[in-house]
Amino acid sequence: MDELDILKKQWQSREQNLPKLSYNQIYKMLLKKSSSIVKWIFIISVAELLFWISLYFIIPESDLEIMDKMGIGKLILYSDIFHFSIFGIFIYYFYKNFKSIQVTDSVRILMRNILKTRRTVHYFVYYNIGMFIISSLVITIYFYTRSEQLYEIMNFANQGVPQENFATVFIVALIIVAIIVVGLLALFYWFIYGILLRRLKINYKELKKMED
């Protein structure tokens, strides 16, 4: 049993006419725990952004050349700039939510800030997964309509890869990879952010009991 549970039991076992010290202690404990959770949401989102940016430094130059020859090099660059800008906006809101919770001085406002943080995280997860799915669909359709050009650029003829059914096999492979990545991404969000959100939900329920 942690310190919060002990304080709750002490507070609930006392009469209403006793001083509100225990009530305040419980509130401060919930405030501290909620603030810590939102801080971790902010830190993890920053680490995630740095991870995606770092991938650019390990992409082979040959792959970038293929994108340029296919005519989508700049398009991918601009779409990534847009994506990372939206990503940065979410990080700003995570930081803003963290600072708001730190200076919260009432149960009702803390409950409101917790709900706001949970909504922001949900939007963040939906955006990232949705953005990846849309990008994968666009790239898949683009490559499928230009499969002959891709076959020549990647010099598959000299590698002994038959051109017959190349487009179908290549697109199926892209779809499988995209499904795997989406699954891993959803699993990551469910495990990491899901744990933090569930803890925030527990804190919210405890605050609601105090408010009632």
C-alpha cells in the first residue's frame, strides 16, 4: 500500500469536523502524481520525435536517389516537414498541459486539466497512425502506377527479377510491411501512452470522489 492509499484511508476514517489536513495531503499527492505522468508524456513524445528525425541519418543514399528519380523526393521532404511541424505542435500542448497542472490549485481545475491531457494524447495517437496509413496508401498507389519506371530505376532486370507480375508482388510486399509497421506503432502507443493514460484516469476517479 503506497502513501496515497494510507492517506486516503486515514481521511475516510475521520469525522467531517476534523481539520482538512488529510484532504489537502491527498489532493497534493494526486496533483504530484498527475504532474509526473504528464511530464513523462511530454518527455516520451520528444524522444519519439528525435527518433523519427534520427532515421533520416541512417537512410541509405541509394534509397534517396531512387525517390528523386521517381519524382517524389521533394514531395516526401515537404510532407515530412509538415508532419514534424504538427508533431511539434502536439509536443507544445503536452508541455503546456504539464505546466498548467503544475500550478493547479483546485480539484475541479485539476480534473479538467487531466481530461484535456487525455484528449490531447488521443488526438496525437490518432493523428500519427492515421498519417502513416494515408502516406502508405499514397506511396503504394504511386508506385503501382509507375511500376515499370521503378523496375528500370532499381535495375531489377540485371538482378534476374522477372518483370512479369513485378508490380503486384512489389505492392503486396509494401502493404505487408505497412501493416506490420502500423501494428507495431499501435502496440507502442497502446503500451506506453496507454499505461500513462490509465494512471491519469485513476487519478481522475479519485479526484471525482473528493469532489463529490
